[in-house]
Amino acid sequence: MTENNELIRLSAAALAEKLAAREITAVEVTQAYLDRIAAVDGKVHAFLHVNADEALAVAAEVDAIRAAGGAAAEELHVLAGVPIAVKDLIVTIGQPTTAGSKILEGWHSPYDATVVERLRAAKMPILGKTNLDEFAMGSSTEHSAYGPTHNPWDLDRIPGGSGGGSAAAVAAFEAPLALGTDTGGSIRQPGAVTGTVGVKPTYGGVSRYGAIAMASSLDQIGPVSRTVLDSALLHQVIGGHDPRDSTSLPDPLEDLVAAARTGNVEGMKIGIIKELHGEGYQAGVENRFNESLELLKGAGAEIVEVSCPNFKYALGAYYLIMPSEASSNLAKFDGVRYGLRVLPEQGPLTIERVMGATRAAGFGDEVKRRIILGTYALSAGYYDAYYGSAQKVRTLIQRDFDAAFEKADVLISPTAPTTAFKLGEKLNDPLAMYLNDVATIPANMAGVPGLSLPGGLADEDGLPVGIQLLAPARQDARLYRVGAVLESLLEAQWGGPLLDKAPSLTATSAAAAASSHGGSH
Amino acid sequence: MTDATLSFEEAMDKYDPVLGFEVHVELNTKTKMFSSAPNVFGDEPNTNVNEVDLGMPGVLPVVNKTAIESSIKIGLALNCKIAEKCRFARKNYFYPDTPKNFQTSQYDEPIAYDGYLDIELSDGTVFRVEIERAHMEEDAGKLTHMGGATGRIQGADYSLVDYNRSGVPLVEIVTKPIEGAGSRAPELAKAYVAAVREIVKNLGVSDAKMERGNVRCDANVSLRPHGRERFGIRSETKNVNSLRAVEHAVRYEIQRHAAVLDSGEPVIQETRHWHEDTRTTTSGRAKSDADDYRYFPEPDLVPITASREWVEELRATLPEPPAARRKRLQADWGYSDLEFRDVVNAGVMDEIEETIAAGATATVARKWWMGEIVGRAKNADVDPGQLGVNPATIVELNKMVEDGKINNKMASEVLDGVLAGEGTPAEIVGKRGLAVVSDDGPLLEAIDAALAAQPGVADKIRGGKIQAIGAIVGAVMKATRGQADAGRVKELILERLGVEG
């Protein structure tokens, strides 16, 4: 292993310490990641845009401040100089933002998302923008208009979705940290299938300003990382109130980093959700889940069982609320003000026909499917039966959570029912694809926070399994407290991070490149 | 194609009108309803906008608190109940003046509801108009269709869009169906819109200039045979933007509906466009109750809560109600009941108040507005306040008369000049050479000439018949083209002839 390879394998927390101690420079770190991207992203395709010049400039600025010392150096954020990748659903000045769609190809935002402003304020070099299912609609990143991302554990397999790009970038050591967005599991499910950590904060915990909306009442930006502590560090940067987002919580942010550092589960009640394991879950997933329960028990936690009977309606209700909101949120993409504009091939050039031609050409099938579903669900005469009923289910799910959290401090389940499936396997079966999110959707429906961390490899396929922790709204700190304990117990068992077991993408480059071509097209 | 109409009298003979109004009030907040961009319309297009007004990807709305306060004040002034909790909804439709392709508007949860407004008609009759709701929404951008003959989108080569108006806060005030107005319907329509305008102006929540679209009225009219309870089918005449036009539009639609019903055809439920030039309406878009806007609660905004304490605080800041204000103004100004009612009916009460505030006496202000301006406005077919006379002009003109610089006849001429855009009164007096001749030299010359031309009259005056002086004064005024001060001329004639006045 070269020195640079050692750099890219460090956690964000370790990088931060070495940067602060001036053992390494931010330019070295950033360059190491840019080199890694150049070396492996041809196979992984985690990035849609690489932002090398700006990232190096920010890194150089951090190094200069540190070298000069004094108050400015003292005031540097703990993550200053630690690079990060940003899901291409989040708008950035100076880089394109596509949302994974042809309809925004070449569009540059005139403003920064609030979370991006906060990354800039912390002087974190932004490595680039990561791939996603178009407008975050999908569970495999195969719905990206710019081609799929490949799972670093097996390039023939999906990296999860919609945030497959962010998860794969972190898993492939192309970035130490990334931002994702989670509407029904788009941070946590990719985390599970790539052996990384992903957190969906409490709804309102992180500003959505500048995240291109899919379903406003469900969307949430969150951290993607290789360790629980790293997610806490990033969450601390991006979280907290934003006056530009009315749904942003006014509460001051808890000390999440402290929670991750002082993890402890002794005397804690951890609830297994009866409805979220067992039937329909892959045996290897179930085995790793049970192992985690044993480890937590051994660390002093009390394992209890809770029932959330209305969770069985969550998926159905989600697929009414999400497309309904999406159909309205995506109406703005019409070719009038920005992005793609397509003229009808024949017939009169009326504005309606230009909008129609633009949307027909610019949106992919999954986006169209959801726009049509949502438009139908909101139609007069159907609203009460569909959108109205789905909102009632949402209330029932919230009540299930309320009842469950009376019996348990945190809840636990597998993050996804299976390990990563093959690229193309479920592309033509939307319902099978939607079932991937069965365990992650309830948290979005209720607005509660969730964290996914690696739980080991499934016996039957040797692929990563994710363990999901859920906490009551505004109690994100509990996730970090429990997650950090479980992570350290598991790593002790494995003898190091799970990602140490992932294939080295450079060593098997020829074979991987060949298989990736075979698998995806 | 012009529609057939019945005479108003015949229409009233046969049918009973039912009215309904939707009045849109643009609030004069500093910033827009959901963004921090300036709420200023009319600047260079697309300059008072930010990413939110343009519907850029990723943006979110934030409600303007001042707009909520203004809306609550309007609700209170309309005797409405104020919702403790209410929400915005999305009204989804594709049109390029709406950047998000949905309008954020209140739908089934208005901030104010169940109110009323007592409207005083010209003869003092009071008519109660019930208010269904007053709700908040955002304005759309402004489209200008280029290349077509009519300025409409049909036939245009291309359209320009100005998003400066996009997101301007609006309050839409919706009445319940107004029954029982009978032949007073057109007058009631005008008086109702005037009352709403007066309220929002006095509240200070809107600039309330109809000619600028600050207050816009959509007028619904339907007819039913006398004695029938069920309403007829209505038309909605859009954007009737002056008080006189409201009256005319309602009258016209009553006459048109009556002709349609008389012919045995059903009235079509549709939007009508008002044409000020022909004082007629033409068919716009067919509108049915089945228009599907796929309303749903705006998920990007949290519900608005109006605590009772806050509502009471706002209530305490309300200015005096219009009826009390009228009583006070009449007493302050010392007008008789008849004089005051004439002023109110002519629609110049506010203008007189402003003129007095600018330094005129109540008598002078009334003389100018009622004597000079109302007549001109009628001839120009505009509301008096829209004629373009500002209070400072009146004060300046009046001072010139009082100082003897010009006489009343000249002042009227100068006013015409001001309205024609020739400049300030002083400039016009200068340009037109309109000064009362006060230098005795030229006057004495003219007097001597007149006395020499009419020696007989001069003798009569010398003989004590002073009333004969009129003939000489007349000749002098003629010679000086009316620029002499008649009083001074009289004095000089007597002096010249050595007669004691």
C-alpha cells in the first residue's frame, strides 16, 4: 500500500486529527482522493462531476491558514480540509447540478444549498457531485440518466439508491464523507448494501433549502460515511435551524459527536420491530441482525419486542404521498426558465406543447411513472381515497412509533430485506424494487431519525448487511450512542472495519471492468 | 361579434340579479409573500426577483409575517372570524406566468371567514354584504404577448414574462352570494368595491390604487326569474379595474344575461373579459366547477397559528371604521349632510381629506374637487382620483387666486394645462402669459382709451351714475384679454374721473 492509499483509508475523524496536528496537509488529502477517483471511478461511476480545481484551492486555503497559525487557525472547523462528495440533488454554485436527469443537463445553480454553504463555511473541499437515481427516484441508482453506479463490493451489483453514488464513493475510498438525501431510504439502504454508515436525521433537523425536492414532507439531507463518529461529525456541520426552510426545527443541535464518542447501551431498552424482520428477509440478513442483538445484549442492553401493526400499510401509503408531492414538485421543469427545452417535432409551437415535448424528452420512465401516479392520486374525486387515506395511515404509523418508543429507547431492524442484487435484476419490476424500502420508509413517514451501519457479510453471498437503528424525533443522539457501541463490538469481532474485506478495485481492475460491462447493459 | 342585450329596465322587470365578488388586494409589504425579494412592481422586468420567485430547483418558501398581519387586519376590518390555525395549499396548473407551475394559495383553510360589510348607497340606504372568506395567496408574473393583433396569447408570435410581480402577496376577499339588490345591483357593486378599497387604504396594508392593479375585482353575475330561489348560471367578469367599470360591467352583464335567458338559451358558465372602450364583455375561457387544480396542503410550509392574543393586539391597532371616520370628517369640515353625501357619492372624500392636509381649507377643497375636477373626470370617463390632480396643485392654484395673481377663470385654464401635462401651475401661468395685470400703467392706458371711446358713459359716471361703470370695465377687460383685476380697474376708473366710489 502506498502512503496515499493509507491516507484515503483514514476516517474523517482521523484525518481531522492529523490535519490539526499538521502531520498531513489538506492538499495531500484532497489530491489523494482525486487520484483515487481517477483510478477507480471509471469502474464505480460514483461521480457525475469532479470538482478538482475548487477542492484543491479550498484545501490550499486551509493549509495556508494552518501554516500562518494564530486566531484564524484556531478558529478553523474541526473538519476543515477534510474532503466531501455531494449528492447531485443538492445545488452548488460553480458545479453543474443535474439531479441525475437529462432535463437539468448543463444547468448551474445560481445559489448554494444551505448545507453546501455550511460545508464551505467549514472549509471542507468539495470533491464533486455523486450519481443518483433520477430526481432520487429509485433504490438502485439504475434510474440515473447518466448510467448506473456499481457496487464496490461487486461491480455487477447495485450500490442501492437513490444515493448509490454517495455510498459507493465512500465505500470505494473515493471520499471520506458524502452528503445524501433520504425520502424513503435513499441514504440508509445504499449504506446497507455498500457496507457504509448513513443517517437520515429527524425531519427538520437539517435544512432542505437547495435539495431538489422529490417529496417535501419526506425528504431529508443526511451524512454518509465509513464510521458512526464520522457521520456525527458531518451531521454537526450541516444540522441546525435555517430560516430559509420553514420546516426546519428551531431546536439547538444536540452534541452528536459527544454521543458517538461516549457510546453506551447499558440499561438501554432496544426494541425489535416484529413486523420488520423474519418473513421476506434474506437468511444471511436475518443472521447478521440476530448477531447484533446478541452483541448489544452482551453490552448491557435489554432487548424487547415491539409491534407496529400499521407498518404494513407504510409502503402503500408512501407510494401515494411521495408521487403526489413529486408530481407537483417536478412541475417546474418545463423548459421555460432553465434546463432542457425541446420543441415539438411537428404541429403548432404553443407553450403547452413545448412544455409537453420538453418533459417527454427530459424525464425518464420512473420519473414519469411517479408523476402520473401522483397526478392521479391528487385528482378531484380520488383525493380523499388516495392522498387523504395515505395521510391517515401516516398518522397511524406515527402512533405506532409513539407506542413503540414508550417501550424502547431505540428500535432496531435490518435496513434492507436483502443484500445488493444484480444490476438489471429488478429494473423492469417496479414493485420488487419498491419492496427494498419496506424497512426504511416508516421513519420518513413519521419524521423520526434512522441510522444504518454495517452488520457484517451475509453467509450466502458474502455481501454487506445493514443494521438500522431508529430513535424518537429530535433524539438523533441516541442513534449515535447506540450505533457507536454496536460498531465497535462488531469491528472487534471482525478484527477491523468491514470495508477491509471489500475487494481492492485497483488490484482486480481488468476483471472488474469486464464484469461491470457485462452486468449493466 | 357583439352580444344581444336587453334594456336594464326590462331586465329588471323580468329578472332578479344575484352578485358575487372576488376582490384581490395587493399588499404593500416590503418583501414578497414567500421570498425576501422586494415587493416592487413596475421596475425593469425580472430585477425584483430571487431564486425563490423564479422557481429554481431546490428553493423553499417562507411566509412573510407582515403579510399575515395585514391579512388578519383586513379580516378584522371585514368583521371576519380569524382562524386559529390555517394552511396554504398548492393550486396546480401549467402556465408560464407561474414559475413553479403551481400557485401557493389558501384553499379550504382561509385565514379569515364569515364576515360582513355594511355598504351605504347614495341615498343613505345601508345594504349588508356577507363576506365568505378572505384568504392569502401569491400573485403570478406578468405576461406580455407580442406580435398578435389583440395582445392575447392566441395569435401571438412570442410572449415576454416579467416575474417582478411573481410572489407579490395578495388577499382575496370573496363575498357570499348577494341577493336582493334588485336594480341597485350596479350601484351596490361599485359601492362595495369602493368600501373594500377604502378599508385596505385606511389600514395602510395596500397602496389601493385600482389603476395600478393594487385592487382588482372579479364580478360574478347571475339572473333568476323573480320569485325563484335557485340561482341562475353565473358569469365571472375578470379584472374590472376601476369603480366606474365595476358598475358598468355589472349593469352590462345583467343586460346580456337577460337577453340570453329571453332567447331561451342557457347562460354559459364562463370567464368574461371587460373592455373599457366599448363597455362590453367578451367570452373568455369556459370555466366549470370541475376545473381540477389538484389542490393539496403545501408541504413546504408549516401551518400558520394566530394566537388570540396576537389577533387582539392587531385589532387594537385598527383605524376607526369607515362610518365613524365619515362622521368625524363631516363634522371637521362643516359640510351639510347633502354636501357631504355628494362628496362621498362623487368618490372624492379621500382626495378632499388629502387636499386639506396639504393646506387648503375645507371649503376650498370642496370647491375644487366638486366644482372643477368631478366634471372633468366624468367627461374623461375616469374616477376623479385617477384624473391626475394632486392636492399640491390645488393648493398652489388656490394661493395664486387668493394672491390676486390669477383669477378663477384663469385657474381653471391652468388646471387644464396641468392635466395636459404642460407643467406646474407656475410654469403654465408663465408659458401662457396668464397674469392678472396689476401694473397700473397698461391699465390706465386701456381705461383712457375706453373713456375716450365712450364719452357718454364717462359723463354718466361723472354725473353720479356709478352703475354705468360696467361698460367701461368690460371694455378694459376686453382690451387686456381678461388679465386685469376687475376691482382694481373699477378703482382706477373712478380715480380717473374724480368720482368718490
